[in-house]
Amino acid sequence: MNMANQPATGPSAHGPAQGRPPATRLHPAVQRWLDAHRAEGYRCADLDPLGMADSADAQELLAPAAFGLATGDALGADAPTMLGARDVAGLDRQLKRIYCGTLALDTSALRDPTRRAWLHAGIEALPPTECSSALLDRLIQAQAWERHVARRHPGAKRFSLEGCEALLPLLDALVEQAALRGVTELFMGMPHRGRVNLLVNLLGMPAASVLDHFDPEPPRPERHRDLVYHLGARRSFATAHGPLTLTLAPNPSHLQSVCPVVLGMTYAARVRGRAAALLLHGDAAFAGQGVVMEALMLSQRQGYAVGGCVHVVINNQLGFTTPNPMDAAAGRYCTDIARCIDAPVLRVNADTPEQLAHAAELAMAYRSRFTADIVIDLVGYRRLGHSEHDEPSLTSPRLYAMAARQASVVDVVAARLVAAGHCGPQQIAAHIERQRATAERAFSIADPGVETTARTPHAGALPQSLPTQARLRGWITAMTRLPRGFRPHPKLAELASHWQRIAAGDGAARADWCFAENMAYASLLEAGVGVRISGMDVARGTFLHRHAVWHNQALTGPDEFLPLQQLGAVAPFEVVNSPLSEEGVLGFEYGHSVQRLADLTIWEAQYGDFVNGAQVFLDQYIASGEDKWGQPSALALLLPHGYEGVGPEHSNAYLSRFLQLCGAGNLRVACPSTAAQWFHLLRRQALDAERKPLIALTPKSALYQDPASHSPPDALLTGGFHPVLDDALAAPQDARRLVLCSGKLHHELARARGARRDVALLRLEQLYPFPGAELARALAPYRKLDTLIWAQEETLNQGAWHFLRDELAGLAPAGIVWQPVARAVTAAGACSSLALHRREQAALIAQALG
């Protein structure tokens, strides 16, 4: 039997392997045996520190006899060395070491033969591993911290790393390998488990500061808005391969929600250098939470891809549907979800941390070579259960009986060093005690008053000067100059003609919402503000209201034309049609907005109520992230809202829920009613020095197409966004009834009012922060009022009424109270009959006008 002439090669220090030489000279039986190890070796690997996995069946499948080979067979006198072996017995030992040891490669999900061959070549080229005193010292640090916290705060939840202390040296290795491959910023998200340990031992947060979060004395509310195992941090490393900044993103107890956030942060940071994503997962959460799959799918899509992500699963061997998840015969792994993107998996026994450097090298090299995701499955256990308040033996008696008997990884590695002859038992025991004492002293140093943070700095506001008529004409000229061979759709040709009439000064040509929005972006791009818009069908707009991308109707020539990219602005403009996802995409855009705080980052829902699918990001990140973690965001959410008789799911963006989240100036909530207001609102959101998220209840078809909501082009060149709009047609001295409302309802009320002078109509364009002073000034001239109405399309149990009534009550003249006019209370929120909607709307308008 003949072997290939050259040994396989794996990833080098500065570049990946180029693949394995063709094994054309191997005997067919040997080739099948070798291929079986490459394909199935992980099934009988030694991965479980507790020894619960039963892989006997898989081992029999890989025995030489199963391929007609005997251990005493020679590979052939003329055969070159195969993996250092010349006979079947020697090759069997090598194959078992490489593919069935404590580091195993699972390529069963990988359909690309080139990538499989690259990985096999890489793992076959790795040298045997040995423990080192430096590795032992790092494990001692991890263990010492857990003991220190347990002694200082015995009743505190810390989600101990015990049973998987190997995570710390694994992350050390991943940081070094990322720097080796030119990464300058590494963004990390992780669950509770081990986070407190890593804040101190990896990210350098002062131990006293971390301990202060367990039981602060005296309490300091400004430093304790959130639990310690939710906090983020940032640290700059001076690695042997250059500087690297590691940012741990903060996150709530919805642990996997941080996955798309980290991807968005990484994507946004690419403008500063080479950024990479590192995501840590719990085993049950990785397998069980849908946002993981959404994040995985984003990693493959243009406009979201970050060049590959390394995933680390902290595998506790719990949370599975099978009694023993490491049972090879079950064929069920927590990492199976990664099959949806063909991601390979490196499985590592957490009690053999000497293998971690190899796993980190292969993972980072694969990511760099193929710009694709890869998973490291770190198989350990939880010595103390889910948390320190848990009694895990109640539900897992066998597992925790074994965990109680299991020696710690520090003791396991120390025993290996003694067995290898590096030192004697007394020496290693003394060394461990010295290192523990050193760690204790470091943990006991007083807090210097400096705490790391994941906050992104912001340079402040840009000049807010409005465009001139000349600039507006220049933008229109550039944006309507079509490339050769491009034939626009007739609707877009009409749109271009309309814009050109505005540029020519045609007094009859008014600024609609499409024009106002595009001109707002043009003004921002020219000012150096980047703009990113994502969501379902945002390139044209669900309601045909944006037209940021034009498609060629001719069969030749360029496929697409982006008018805003014709301006020659330095700032980037990016418009991305998202996959059918709310949760994953909104999380991504939140992460993007955190890192690109000076830009305008926009997510638009297809219909406003679709944001319900991402509620965790509204509650736990957008509304509260700055207060909890000091992490500001200026993300703008555009939520089409308005009752048109098209059913509950296409009417209501649930304004009341957003208003319930408002407090301490955390959000901006607006409902613009004209194109000019929309223009100025977008500019204010981008240029204001105070960065806050914006919830904009945007129009749907009825208002976009309503000529009454369109504005004179000159309204874009003067003024700004007005939180309150007065009634230009009312006679304050005659008005006895005043109706306040928001959005498209104003235009319907105005048409129904006609020429009546006894009814005034005011618009509340910004609902939060509540513009009390502006509304008071607008109300002041109306001195003869006897009725004040708040009118809303929504049902009484939804909409803005319950939020606004206390604010409005303080503005009413003596003896007059605000009265609501709204649809009757329902659970559904809106009807699906156009005829019924029209009757309800007519009744509501009649009641509001009296």
C-alpha cells in the first residue's frame, strides 16, 4: 500500500494551509479508513471530562478490521510515511490521536470539499500537545477568583466558571490568534456563566470594583444600574503581533439577544480597521433560541456579513432533550443549529486545556481564510449548577455525583506536569499555593476608582446649517443624471421629472415625503454624516415612498442606480433590504448604532406592529441601554402607523407601549404629519449632540399620497422640526373648541372642519419628551375655549391618551379638562373591514369636531 509523498500542512503563523496533496497512491482500504476518521472521528473522541459518553459503537466503526486491515499489516515497503506511520498499527495510533482524542474536528455540516480538505490538512499537521506552567497559572487565576468571591460573598450569584475554567486560556489564545491575523478590534458577546471571572481576569476590571457590585457599601446608584454579570467592558491588549482592543458587549438576561448586537458592532467598526466577532454561548441557549439562527443567517448576507465569526459554546452538558448529550449514538449536538450555514465544529475536552491553543489557531485561521463562521464546542460541566442558588442534584443526580468526584482542572493539569517529569509533587503543590496567594493579593487591591466601560465616544454635534436653493438644485441634478443604458420604470421617470420641476422653481411642484427624505439624506451625506437604512423592502419602501434604489428596465446596461451615491459625498450611504427578520436585524442595527454613534442608523418595519417580534431589543437595549450600561444609541426606528381598515396587524405600531418605556429622557417619540417635518426630524436626529433613539410613527399610503401632507420646497430650506404645529387657519379669538391630535388624523379633521372658525386644530408632532412649553405657547391665544379634545385613531386602551392625560391636564385653563375621543376599547386594536373602518372614522371625526 502506497502513501502520499508529502505530509499534510495546516494553518501557518501568517497564512492558512493550501490543502493536502492528492492521496492517489493510498491503498483503497486505507483511503476509506482514513476518510472514515476524517468524517466520523469526532463521534468517538474523548470529549467528556466526566466520562459519561459512550462511544463504543463509533469506535468499532473505525477499527482497522472494519476495513479489512490488520494491525500488523505494513503500509508497503515503497510507501512514504503517512502521518509518521509505516504500518497499520502506527497509523491507527496517529489517527486516533488526531481525530479521536480530546480535540476533535466535526466537518459533517460542511459541504465544500475545499474547506474540508483545508481543515483536515490543518488538524493533521498539528504537533502533539503538552501542558505548561503558564497554562497552569492561568487556570489557577480563574479558580482563585471563584474561591475569592465565594468567600467574600457566599450568597451571591456569580455564575461560576468552575468546571469550565479552560475558557480563560481559550480566550487568551483567540485574542493572540486574532491579532496574528491583523484584527485590531475584537467584539465579544457572552452569557452569564464566567462573565464575572472574565471581567477581572481577561478584561482587567479592578476586582474591588466588581466585588462592589455584589454588595455595595455605601450603595452608589449611578454605578449599579445593572447586575455585574450583565456588564460590558473594553480593554486594549499589546499582543506579540500588535495592538488589539477587545470589547465585551453588555447584555440583559435574554442572553443570546447579544449575538446580532455584536455582529452589528463589528460591521460598524470596519471603517476603523479590521474588526472581528467572537460570540460565546451556553449549550442549551445556542440550540434553543431562535435569535441564534437569525444571527447565523445574517452572517451570510451582504450588508450584514462581518467576515466570519468564531463561536464558542460553553457546553455544560445540560439543557438537552436526550439524557446524555455526549452519547455518540444519539447523533444530537447542541451545535447542530450551525449546520444551517455549513459551519464546522471543533470539539474540545475542557479538562485538556493544552489543546486550546490548537483549537484557537485552527478556528481563527479558518475564519481568516474563508471569511466564514466556525464553532468551538468546549465540553465541560457546571460544578455548582446553573447558579450558586441552585441545587442541581435535584434534577441531575448522576451528573452531579460525578461532578463532585471530579478533580478540578488545576489538579488535573498539575498531575500531568508531574507525570511528564517537569516537577515533583511537592514542587507543584508549593507552586499552586504561591500562585493562589499572588492572585488573592491582586484581588484585594483597593478600587482605584477607574472602571472599564464599553461606551463609544462621540465627537459632538455637527453644524446644522440648512441647505440653500442652489445646493438643493445641485443634488437633484446629480441624483437624476442617469447612466448610459439605464431605463427607469415609468413611475421613477415621473418622479425624476417632478424633482426636476422643483429644481427649476415650478411653484406648483411640492415636496412630497419621498423628496423630503431623499433630500434630508443628501444634506447629511454632504455634511459628513453616514446613513444606513435596513429593513424589509427599504430600498424602494414598502409603501413606495423612498426609491433609494432604481432598477434598470432595459435588458442591458447597469442593473441598479442609487441616486444618493451620485453626490460624491465622503460619508457612506448604505441601504440594505433585510431578510425576513425583525429580532435579529433590529439587534444588528442597534449594535451598529452604538459603534457609529455619529451616523444616522435607521431600521424600518414593514408595518409598525411587526416590531413586536423584536420586543426584547426595545425593552432591554434601546429604551434602557444607556441608563444601565452607559451605552448611548441614536438608532431611528421607522414604524408605519395609521388606521386604514386593513386589520389589526397592519394598522397599529402600539404607540402606547413605546410611551410606557419613556422616562428620564431616554427616547424621542414623534409622529410627523408633513413632508417638511419629516425632513427636519431626520436631520435633527442625525445632527443633535444629544444622542437618543428615535421612535418615529411614519405614514402609510394614505398620508404619503395625501397632497395636504406635502410641503412647499422652501419649507426644507428654513426653520426646523416643530414639536407642536399651530393651526394657521384658525381664529383664536373665535375658537370655542380645540382639538389636539397627531399624524394623519389632523388632515382628515381639517377637511371635515372646512371653514368653521369655532374649532381649532393643533398637532402634537413630538410625544416624548413632552413639549409642554411649546404647547402652552400655542394654547395661549385661545382664550375663549370651553372644550379641549385629545383625538386619536387608536382604541382608548391604546394610543397616546393614557400617557398624555396628566401632561395635558396641567395645561388646561381653569374649569376645562381634556376629553379623549378614540375608538372603543378592543383587544384586537383595529378592524379588518374597510367599510366598518370608514364608519368608525367618520364617527370619531364627527365626535372630535362636535
